[in-house]
Amino acid sequence: MSAPYTTLLTAPQLRELLDTGAKPVIVDCSFDLADVHLGERSWREGHLPGSHYLHLDADLSGAKTGRNGRHPLPERAAFARTLGRLGITPQTQVVALDRQGGVYASRLWWMLRWMGHSAAAVLDGGVAAWTEAGGALVTSEAKPAPGAPYPERDSLAPVVLAEALAARLGNVRLIDARAAERFRGEVEPLDAAAGHIPGGLNRFFKDNLDAAGRFKPVAELRAAFSTLIGAQAPADVVHQCGSGVTACHNLLAMEHAGLAGSALYPGSWSEW
């Protein structure tokens, strides 16, 4: 059995994996903050054969209290049931994808690591890369093979909560994945206040992608993040964004570039 994919895989690699008879669980996470039903509609209109759909609000987020941000993490037990519903076990290779450059797929990738699941990867280039490589899209819905809730395992994804972050602001490198104009506080289309967390540095998640919407080469990503974090170890880096979603794209880019071990502040600016 080949080694699992743990960060990114290409469309040809996915086709090769399927040709070997492997049965990865493929999950489409397409989403649009301006139209929360668009992702699921797009999936129903044409998706990778055998793929399932998970919704950012309904499946990849928990209940909002008004104090925990726009996309709080669900309870681990609730997400374990979601994974079990799709038949995901600790031995399952999971492939996450979307139509938005991997940003929502990265959320699922990170959450799987949060649950202790390492065999999770994002399809680089998403649906477009699949079709460009000659892959077909279907409209039929595959029935999952549900099983028990995902078992409790040690997390592979460090989390920093608001109080702990506030106490560590001078000792961590804080990276904000939002667009530069939001980071600077010039505009704020989603949250109650404009600006950024004190001491934060900006790395717009889209800067991880090339003109074709694929992740940039490992050497280029590593150089960019190494410059940003300086002498700080990856374990002393905390990622955030508006609501803990696009920050996962930067986490994936760092992990793929060999800079593993940084943490997520899930509540991000909307909670802060």
C-alpha cells in the first residue's frame, strides 16, 4: 500500500489512486460566503464520481453564540458523527476539494487533523484541475457507507484560544490570512469592526496560489513563509483570518512546504 497523501495531491495522482482500486472518501466543500447554497447547488450540477458534499455552516461549523465567531468549530463528538456518516475511519484516505482554490477544502483538511486523522489531502486545483485532466463529472449521488463515529484520537492540529493568544501576543508570530485591505482596516464587509489583532502580519491566502489556481511550488511557499516568520519556529506561529476558515489555507501551505506545527486561532477576528 502506498503512503497516504497528507497535504496536497494532483488530479493525475487522484486518478492513479482510483485506478489502483483504492477507495478514498472524496468530499466536496465548495462554498460561497455571499450565497451559502451555491456550493451545494454546484455539487449537484456536477461533481467528481463518488464524492460527497459537506457544507461549511451545517457540517464544518458549530453553533454560534454571538461570542465565538462566525464559523466556530463544532463539538468534536458532533464532527466525529459527521465523519462516521461518510464512512471515514482512521485508515481512510480522505480527499477534500472545492471550486475556490482549496480554501474550504483546507478547512476540512485541518479539521481532520484536529480529529487526529493524518491521511487527508486537498485536491490541488479542485474541480477545474480534475476536468482539465480528463476527469468526468456526474450528477448522481453516491450513497456513503456509514459506520461508527470517528474514534477519539490525539489531535494533530494545535489550537490557540482567545485568552491564551492574548497572553502570548508578544511571543508568537501571528499570521492573518485576510485580504490586505481588510487587514489594514480600510474595508470590513463581514465583521462588526475593521482592523486586525495587535502584532499580526498579513499573508493573504490567495498568495499561496499561482495564476492557474494551483498551489505554488514548495520552494516558493517555503521561502515566502520563512521570510514572514523569520527566526520564529513554526510551533510559535498562530494563524487566523476572519472566522478560522481561510487561515487553514495558510496552515496547509506551510505544512506542504515542510514548515509543520503551527496553530490555528479558530475564532479569529470575528471572535476577537
